[in-house]
Amino acid sequence: MATLQIDELDLSPGLLEVIRQVAAEEGQRKAQEFIDEYKKQLETPVAMNYTQAAKYLSTSYVTLKKLIKSGLIKVILVDGYERISKEEADRFLKETSK
């Protein structure tokens, strides 16, 4: 990343206001991107049930069951219930991406 250092700059009040406004808008945009990404992470549990995993993988419930049965996706047991870890889903997506 480049660094710009200006020791002294005399700007017209109008130009200074434009710069402030653009900087404020960029700051708001970056903050909103961060918030949206954080919300997305919170919405996806670490251990997903089949419905959640199918949605996360953008596939149908039936297709997900076939992938599990064929051994392409591994399940874990959480309190006696079969779940798919987010890590496993991400692994599957990475390995099967073109």
C-alpha cells in the first residue's frame, strides 16, 4: 500500500468539504461491508443440520443426502444428531470447484 505524506496543503473550503464527504462515504461503505460479512458468519453455524448445509452448499436436500451416502461429504455426531461441519462443507466446495 502506498503512503502519501503532505506537509502542508491549502484547499478551498468547497474542495475540502467534498474530500470530507467522499472520505465519510467510503468509511461508511467499508463499515457496512464489515458488518455484512460478520452477519454472514454469524448466520452460518459451525455444525449445520442437513437443511442448513444444503442451503450453504446451494444444493437440494436430496442431493446432499446422496453426497453423504456416497462418502463425498462426511458427517459428525453432535448430541446424537448428524451434522455437517462448516469446515467439511468448505472442504467439499474447494475440492469440487472447477
